[in-house]
Amino acid sequence: MRNNFFNKHDACLTSRQGAGRGDIVLGLFGLFLLYLLYSSGFFTAAAWQDFNRRFYQNFIKDQRYMMLVDGLKATLFMTSGATLIGLTVGLILSVIRVAYKGGAKIPLLNKLANTYITVLRGTPAMVQLLIWNFTIFASARNLNTQYIAILAFGLNSGAYVAEIFRGGIESIDPGQMEASRSLGLSYGDSMRFVVLPQALRNVIPMLFNEFIAMLKETSVAGYIGIDDLTRAGQNIQALTLEHSQPLIMVAIIYLVIVLFLTHVVRKLEEWLSRGRR
Amino acid sequence: MKKFFAFFTVLFLFAFCACAFADEEAKLKSVNDLKTQKLAAQRGTTGQYIAEDLLGDNKNLLLTTYEKYVDAVAALRQRKIRAVIMDEMPARRFLNEVEGLAIMDEVLSEESYAIGFRKGNTELVEAVNKALAEIKADGSLDKIIGKYFEAFLGDGSSSIKPEDIDFNKGAKGGTLVVGTEAGFAPYELKVGSSFIGIDIEMCALIAKKLDKELVIENMNFDALPMAVSTNKVDMICAGMTVTEERKENMDFSDNYVNAKQIALVRAGDYEK
């Protein structure tokens, strides 16, 4: 998708003489954004005058940046914990569904897996989080709320990961399975040694995207009382009564992490596709 | 196709400009004027109920509820709304620290804060009421309130350090889990990794009297009733007003402080 977009765009910029109508619209839109910023006083000296003072108030004074650091820790802890649960649950579910399709006699398990995926993909993660915390774990008093969040996000992501895995396995030519079966490997062995390794190579980029999405999804954890990165920004807002700076700082931190992860995926993709050209 | 796109984009821009930068209407003179204006409140607070009463049938159209006061006041300053209905003390803090705001002279309602409990948790209500009466009688509650009003509405709000509050760590009687929404200075505020505020210090004193360790759970205000009814927290201490509606789902302690609901407006938009 991404490459397509850029190619199209490049073609539009280079193949035509002068600017196309699309570019004029884009330019108009840019001008309009500039006008919006201008009209909200963004370019006035007053807006920048006390930028440093407010920055100091928001992040430096009394080591307030530590609130963001603690929030980041909680966000990363929840994301990594949920990733592990998501991978495990997703793998189990996809194996059940693929095995059922492959002829294993597990109709009940398959039905269960299907229902699980339907329900967890069909409801918002935030609603699930609230249900986990206030309905299912209503009486769990001394349990750290972060563990409940990890469970909620992990099980939710498990449903998506299951679909990613299943897609990956089904993308492998059935001939591979037939060939390895005819060479005398059992169903399980040909799955393990022939199909899954190839499927994994196909799904790793999608898996990473799922986890990047989850990193951002954890920003609703504030609803059940977890001071994650987003909530830490809101806590600074309440402390200094400043609205935009803490939010923008939080956005920048998320963006930096996502950019880093995207970079890792790209490297991984290159590494996985070596010798495939 | 492109022609259509361009046409509608330009149309959209013009329409947006016309809506977003419309001229200001007549200035607000009294609370009566608010009945036809866009108002905001924090979700689940008495401010929301008062705004709903003010607006009557128009409330779906004109009332916006925000998760945090900071968001509501930002919307006010950006002219998205014309008034925020909120508690007086937090409003005064905004007035002190943010330019261009004013508080309307008329008070919308007078009320009292109390601690909220799960319905039927009589044992804890009685124990807390007893402790509350004691700290009221020996003047320590008044001292706390005075200290915070001085710190937040006078100058030098940094004089209160969270380290000075004794959470009674390692108490033998177990824990007292208190739910709050720490964006409501001077009643509760998160500083670093701990909390300060009138409610927090009061709860610390109560916890000491009950020989329990104080644990603070920081949540959104509209999630607090849910948390106390499912036993996630033992009690709510978040500047919560006693209302008949809330009494149906919750038990309350005795009142500990009186408060007012006011309308926070832009200074340039208000004419006495």
C-alpha cells in the first residue's frame, strides 16, 4: 500500500508538465492549514514568548518528566505483556482452525475458536477492558490493574493474531503440504517443518503492525486507573493547567517509538526476504 | 472525478470558515443567558446535572461533557463553548493560573462534599463517620483546608510536598483503598508518582484512625461509582457532592466541606 501510494504520487509529480489539479487542491489545503494556525495566533510573538517558561513548568520543574517516564514504562510493560499473550493465544487458535480444515476431528474446539475470534474482534478493545476490570475481575482487589489490562489487551490481540497466522498458513501453496505428506512426514511434522516456517516469514510484518497498533491501543488504559503515557500527560495537564504542550509531547513520544518499531520491521523484512529475489 | 473532489474541497473549506470563525454574539450578563448557550461540564459531575437543568430540552444540542476539566477549559478558551459549569475552588485555581477567564457572580447551587461508599457498607460508613467527627472536632480538618486554600489560591503552590503526607504504610489493619480523580485541585492532584490535596490528607488521617494503610486509585470521575459498587475501591473521596440520585446507588458519610457550583466564562465575554 505504502509503496503504491508513493509511486502514484511520484508519477503525478514527474510525468505532468507543471502542476496538476490535485496539486492545486493540496496547495489550497496547505494554505488553509497555515491560515488556521495563523488565525489561532500560532505565529504571534506572544505565543512563543513564554514557550520556554511553559516548557520548564510542564516537564522540568519538580522533575515532572519523570511522570512521563513512569507512564512510558507502564505503556511498554502493558504492550510487551499483551504481545506475549496475544502471540500464544493467536498461535493456539490458528492451529485449531487450520487443523480442523486439514481434517482433524475437533468440531467443538473449532466452534469455540470461531466464537472467540468473532466476539473479541467484534467489540472495541476499550469496552473489553472495562468489562474485564469492572465485571469479570470485580472482586480482584489486590491484583495490580496493569495485569488485568495486559490480559484484556493480550486476549483481544490474540483474536487478530489468530487471523494473521491463519492467513499466513493459507497463503502457503497446498502443494507444499501434499509434497511433504507424500514424502512420509506426518501432518504435524509437515506443519512444523514445512508450512509454518514459510508462513512465519510472510506474517512477521503483519504481526509487527498488530503490535504497533496495540501500543497505541493501550492509551485507553487510563479508564481503569492505570497511569500510562497518555494518562501521564493528562496528569501534567491537571498539574499545570496547560493544555497543548503535554499532549504534543506525549504524541511525539508515541511517534518516536512507532518510528523505531517500523524501522525494525523494515530491517526484518529485508533480512527475511534475502535470497528471495 | 477530480473536478468534483476539488469543488467539494473548496466548498468544504468555505463552509468550515463560515462556521468556525463566526462573530461573537451578545455578551453574557447573567446565568439566565446561559440557557440558550453552548455549555460544558465534566462527565458525571453535579456541574453536568446543573447544566442539563439549565438547558432543558436543548441539552442534547448544547451540552458537551468532557473527561477532564482541563479539556473543558481549553474548549472555553478556544470559543468552542461559552461557559463551563464547575465547582468553585477548582475554577478559582483556573482563574489564578490561566489568563482571560472570569467567574459569574451568581452561584448556581450550594452543596456539600461527602465520602461515597458501596450501598450497604454500613460498618465502614460508621467507622469513617466517627473518624471524620474526631478530625472535625480537633480542628485538623480545618487546618488542612486552610493550608490548601492558601497554597493554591494564594501564591506558592509548591509549598506542599507529597512526601509530607503519611499514608500509614505497613499498618496492621489492612488497606483502605480510596478512589479519586486527581485533576481537581485543591482537593486532589497527582504530583510525581504520589498525590496531594485536601481529600488525600483527610483520608490519610482517617486511615490512621482506622489503623489502615491508605491506597489511592486514580480513575476517571464517571468510573468512580462503578468502582465503588463493584468493590474495586472501599470509598470515593473526590469532592463528590451528595445528591438524591447518587444516594440511590451509594451510601454517603457526613459532609466534610461546603462547596458551590459556578459558571466559568471568558472575561471578554462577560458583562456584569
